[in-house]
Amino acid sequence: MRLPQLGDLDPLSRTALEAARRAAAPAPIYAVGGYVRDLLLGRRNVDIDLVVEDDAIAVAGRLAHALKAVVTPHPRFGTAHLRLPDGRRLDLATARSERYPHAAALPEVQPAPLLADLLRRDFSINAMAARIDRHRFGPLIDSLGGLQDLERGRIRALHEQSFIDDPTRLFRTARFEGRYRFIIARSTLRLMKAAVKGGAIGHLAGSRIFRELHLVAQELSAPRIIWRLRNLGVLTAVHPTLTLPAAAFGLLERVRQVLSQAPSLPLPENAAEGEALLLGMLYLLHPKTVITVLKRLTPPHRIAERLAADHKACRNAAQKLTRAVDFRQSRIARLLDPLSPEARVVLLAVLTKGSARDAVSRYVTTSWRIVPLLKGEDLHRLGLKPGPIYRRTLAALRAARLDGRLHTKEEETSFVLQRFVRGRLRH
């Protein structure tokens, strides 16, 4: 494994790094962490992590001006986030050491040399750096054996207190293990189990746990990662009722399979993958348990309400469909239209075969697009006065079209005249 030359990077990354070097001069500036790790692995990472042995916030201000970026400073930690015009993110930090006043606390920081900054990090594979010089990138700075661990595919924590100081690293370890198909070093696995057994997760705010689970849910290997967290006891440490049955893993795999078909399976409104996986994780739990777990996780109110409502609606739809004998598309529409795109994804994963699965699949791939050819102005011309009757008429038209009983505008017009206009005139 070796770092690429600066000239071998994509043009946007090269421009950002060269601008960062100029903004930091004469102080040295380094690419660090996940950006260096993924460069060594030959993986694309659009977000760039930088460390400067200087005032990072002042450097970030100059860099934001040069790159026409939006900067968000965090003076407490000596860091700044830049949002570049193309949407990618650049994180800039003052080289620092950290001290955790108690378990799961936010760290207290103070400026320190680069090597101390690397030593404070979570894993050896995230504790490498490369200096950005004029027309040059590197050489690699690796004082903690990160490159060797990367080549061996091993995740190794740097400190005995690592998971107690920051229990979110428990989620991150499982995430990296699943994403890269790495193994967790035995010493690190021992530290993880001790932290879980010692109650470290209980010190974490629910919002921090939810953020970690949301990051997990966005991984391609999310089912495997969630199962690893379950087997390590992390999920029940989050809340004792978060006990996933064995069937949950298969369901999560099927949710991921449905999502992976999205390019060829035009799921309506582009379902959010992370929320679909979270809904799949909660699906087999009792609704009251889901409410309890969400109270512990304290996600944003809007997301908590939607997850609880989706969970209930999706389970109800699945129960009705498994008992149904009428699979007309109009009936499927009545069941699925109230569901979010994420709930529809989970419903497809729950219904593994049979007429119900076929009917739902047909609806979410093609039928949901079917709408009446007649519009409001057409109904007005046919003699209907604007009001609630329009909604009922258009709903009836759509149901008839979904079931293949109407095909042309003329047929729809005749349908409206017979069903709505003439009937109202007789009254």
C-alpha cells in the first residue's frame, strides 16, 4: 500500500489540498484520519480531514475564501467544517491532545504537536498522516503501526480506556469491521466487551446513539453490522427491550436487497436508505417497545414520529395483506398510499413470496404512477361544482384505472357522467 502522488488525486481534491497548504503557510498542514486510510486502501472518500499545527479556525477562514466554501467554526474544540460548492466536506482541526473528564464526556482539548494528535485517535488505521507540501503529498507519518494493521485488515484500539472515554467507538468499530471486512484485534474485542459489561453505553446521550445507528444504517453491510452490535450486547445496553430476534437479520438482509434494486426498481420518492434500515431493525418489535426505544434514542421529533407511525402502519398493512384474497391494485393502493417510501421498502422485504408480494411489487414499481387522465377543469366542464366531490371523483377514477376498467379519456368521461353527474342531477 502506498499513498498516491498529489497529481494523481482527482482535480477537486488536488485543488482543495493545494489551497489548504497556501492558507496554512508557513505552518505545516497534514491530511489525516479516514481520508489517508481510504487513500491507502484505494477507496474514494470525498470528505477531507486536515490537521494544522496552528489556529485551524483562522486557517479555515482563509481557506473558505479561497474555495468559496461555507465555514462553520467550533472554537471549543479548535475545529472548523467547510462545505465546498460541490457538496463535499472538509474538516480542519488544530493539532491537539484530549482529556475526558468522565466516561462518555465531550473531550477537553489543548493544542499539541501532531504526534500527540495522532495518539488521541480511536484506531491505529485512523492515526496516520501525510504532509501536504508544494507539489508533494507525503511521506506517510505512521508512528502507531496503522499501515501494518491496514495491510493485515485489523482494527486495533490505541488505549485501554478508549471505549470508556468514548463509547460511540463501539459502534464505529463494528461499522469499520463490516464496511472493510476487517477483523477486530483480540485485545480490542476484550476492551469492547468490558466497556459494554461495565455500562459505558448508559452514559451516552440518546441523540449520540441515534446518530451512530443512523450512520450504521447507511452502510452497505448494515445488516451484518447491526447483528454484530446485537451479539456484542451493545443493543440491549442501549435499552434492555432492544432485543432483536434471529429473524431480524434475514429481514434486514431483504431490506438491503430491496434498496440495492433501487436503480432498476423505481421506488417512489427515493426512499431514504438509513431510515428504511432502522425501520427494518425495529419492525419485529412490539409497537410499545418501539416507543420505549425511541424515547431512549431521542431522535429528532419529526423522525421519531415518522418511525413510530411507519412501524404501526407497515405491520398493519402486512397483516391485512397476508389475510387478503383480493389483490386488485386499487385495494393495494388504499393500503400503500398512506405509507412512507421507507415503509413500502420494508413491506416488500416482509412479504417474501405469494400473491401479496407480487401485487405490492407491481404497485411500487409501476402502478403508483397511474393517475386519472381527467383533471379538475374537465370535471368542471362536465357539470361538477368544485368541492369534496372532486376528490371522491378523482379517487374513483384512479381506482378504476388501477384495476384496468378504464383506459382512455373518453371512458373516464363516460364513467364520471354515469357515476357522478347524472346521479347528482336525479337527486
